[in-house]
Amino acid sequence: MTKKHHDKETKEKDVQQTEEKKNESAEINEELSKKVVDLEKEVEEYKDKILRKAAEFENYKRRTENDQLNLLKYTGENLIVKLLPAIDDFERSMQHMDDAKDVKSIKEGLQLVYNKLMKILEDQGVKKIEAVGKPFDVEYHEALMQRKDESVPPHTVLDELEKGYMYKDKVVRHSKVIVSEETAEETGANEENSENETKNEG
């Protein structure tokens, strides 16, 4: 084989290899371009999903906020609906007052309406604070005055000027009460004890 012939073969091989490489590169580029297109499409789909989810969340948030506002705004509705029949009874009683000749029947009618109202409040968790005859307690009672009464221990609630109420476990209005005073002997004994404590501390 002549050198010329050998060079020609080598040149042809190089050309062939170059062509093959070009074809391979073209195939790789085509494949990559296709992948890029697919990925771009996928990204667009995800973007669309995210935007839709964000819009759904905004709607949900707005709905929840409106529900909470309405809940706060109309929180007393349930109680009002339950009170209306008792108010109807009051109105009927007042209409018959002028015609009624029997005071006893008026009292009984009012007592029935009162009992109905108290039952509604009890069902809602409202109850009266027991005061008369109980030891004075600042948590539940508000003393407006003191009165001497030898028949009960000192600091006992003698009378109730205004009823107190609790709502569940919270005092919503303290009972306004009259409390029994300490007797002179007890006041003296308390002062003596106080003096002895002061001496002991000294």
C-alpha cells in the first residue's frame, strides 16, 4: 500500500468519525432540547398548581375570617332566641294586668315567667351566688355595710341587697351584702392578740 493510498484511507476514516460525532452530538442536542421542553412544561404545570392552591388558600382564609367575625358578632343569638318566649309571657301577663281582679293570679303568672327565665339562664351556665347565712367571702360578696347580730358568728352575711351571679366558673356580679359585725369582746381579743404578736416579734 502506497503512502498516498494510506493517507487517503486515514482521511476518510477521520471524516467518517467526524460525521459520526456530529450525528451523535445532533442526537444528544435533540434529546436535551426535548428534555428542556418537557421540564419547562412541567415547571409551568407546577406553577399553575401553586397559583391555584394559593388562590384556594386565600379563599379559605377569607371564609374562615368571615365565619369567626360572624361567630363573634352573633355570639348572643342562641341566648336571645331562648329568652324570647319568656318575654312573650311577660307581655301577655302585662296585657292581662289591667283586667285581672285577683292579685294572687298575677303573682303566680309573674312567678312562672321568673322561673322560666331562671331556667333559661341555668341552662346557659348562669347561677345565683348563695349569700345569706354564709361566711363573708370577698371572692363572691361585696360588703356594703355591717350590722350587729348576736345570733350569728361575726363576718356572716345577714342580708342580700343585690343578688350576685356566676357564669360557669366566673363571677359576673358580686352579691351586695350586709355583714355581721364583730362583738366588743372579739374586737378586744383580736387587738390583744395583735399586741402579743407585735411583742413576740420584738
